Amino acid sequence: MGKFIIGFVISYSLFFTKSYADELSGTWKFEKEAWYGVPVATPLDQAVIQIVDGHFLLKNGCVATVQKSKKNTEGYWSGAKGGPDRKQTLKYVQDKFGIDLEKVKAEYRVSSSKELCADPFYFLYVFEDKLINGIGAGEFYSFTRSDGETKKPLPSNVNLYGRNLSHLPFNLKSFYDFCIDAEHKLDIGKCTPVYAPYWAKSTDPDPLAKAIGTHDYNKYLGTYAGRGYENPFAYDLKPFFVILPPLNDVLIVHVSDREQGEKFGRDGIHPVYITIKNLKVVDQIDAECNISKDYFCINDEGKKQYQLLPSGKFKKLN
């Protein structure tokens, strides 16, 4: 099963890269803003969005849902009194962003789990590797597709043994909300391309799986210790993990106890981050924060709690 999961993720990723340039799912980095008739537009307060199976998490913690809709933009483009008409809007977007909106294949409508919490995301248009967020009355924000830091060359002493990296930034709520279904089971197809989750099994032949599967998690966890997690493989347990892009030659691995086919809630370990250097576990912290692109562990309020050092150690911050 482990080999099937790895093969599925790799095949899906390659298929996505080659064939789905207009695909909405993925990591998007903010590029620029432009408001019709306004010399200086207000910057968007969200540098990265990660869309997974039609959902993404906003900075304020609510969930935005993206649904494909029939192209009906003519009314939207000219709907605001005093705003640009259709012809003016088409020319404006072409001039500012280099995109012909009439060639965009699909329009997506954004809604949210709470009233107005999706603001300022309204209509999304994907054209190749660019995403346009249109708000109304000629307000537009553009994003470019990002590889989430996964395509950087790996150091010679880092080997993933056929696995894919998950994207940075890594948000715990997004990962669990969008990748785990109502029955507490993993749906890999819904997680790509932002997340690439795996189970480590004692039958896995590679040393990376061994490092994850034989680590003494309970040594660090205290009251959060999980039954059998002083050496999961010795108890035939299968740690559930994602690998994040390395800092130099230091891998960050998010690990939790989610047995394949089993509902969440057994006496397992509290989710953690471990660091691995030269195939040896160096450090471990509780996974109560999100990993930023610059390798800080940041809580939901935006406070930096830990910094990953090149040694593989997490430095606790005041």
C-alpha cells in the first residue's frame, strides 16, 4: 500500500505539472494589484494562498470555498455604477496583467464559512500559471503559481527515496481540514499538489522511513506521549507524515498518529515536527504552530515561537 501511495502521488504530480496549467489547486504567490482609475491601489494582505480541492484558508482563520461557475462576467465587469464597462475592463486587465479575460476558460466564485470573511476574494480567473482575483468596479489582484519551495535542488546528502515534498508555508489547519475527510481518513487525491502525505511502515526499506519509524517520540512529549511511540515500528505502528522543503540539508517532518483505515481518536502521539539531518533525528517540538517559508514556527496569531537553525535544532523564541 505504501508503494502504491508513493507512486500515485508522483504520477498525479507529474500529470498535473504537464497537463493542468489552468488548474486552480496549488500554491499561489501574490504578485501585484491594480484598481481602475486609482493611481495607487491598496495592497492585498495575503501574500500566499493555497487552494486544495476547492478550499483555501484565509488569514483570519475562516475557510473560503471556490466553486466553478458559468462565465457570466459581462454583468460583473460593468455592474458597478461609474465603473469601467466591458471593453474598458478587458483592455485594462490586458494592459496591467497581460491576460485576455475572454480567453480564460473558467470563472470561479468565492464564498466563505462566515459572512464577509472571504473579503477581498470574490471572482477568480486562472489563465495558465497566473490567477486574477477580481473584486468589482475594476479592482484586481494577481497571483503567480508557486512550487511551494519544492523544486529547489536538494543537497547531495538529502534523499527522499522517491517521496514528494509538501509545500511551504505549511498550515496545520489547512492540512487537516482539507486532506482528512469526515470519517477521519486520508484522501490523497484531494491533497495534491500542496500536500504529499505518507505512512512510514516497518516494511519500508529506506533509511528515511526507518528514522521516522524508530524515533522515540515519547522522550520529548511528556503527558502527550502515545502508546508504542517510543519506537513505532517495534509495535507495528505506522507514523503518518509529510516532508517539508529542507533548510540546507535539514528536513522538517510533520508526524502524527493516524493509522491507515482507522478513525482518529486512539491513544496516539500529539502531532509533532521532527528535524532530520544525515538520516538522524536531531530535534522535536509540538506541532502547535505553522511553518513559514523562512523556517519559523508561527502560531495562529502570527507570533514566532521557534526558529529552525542550520544545525537542525529548533530555537525557542521569547
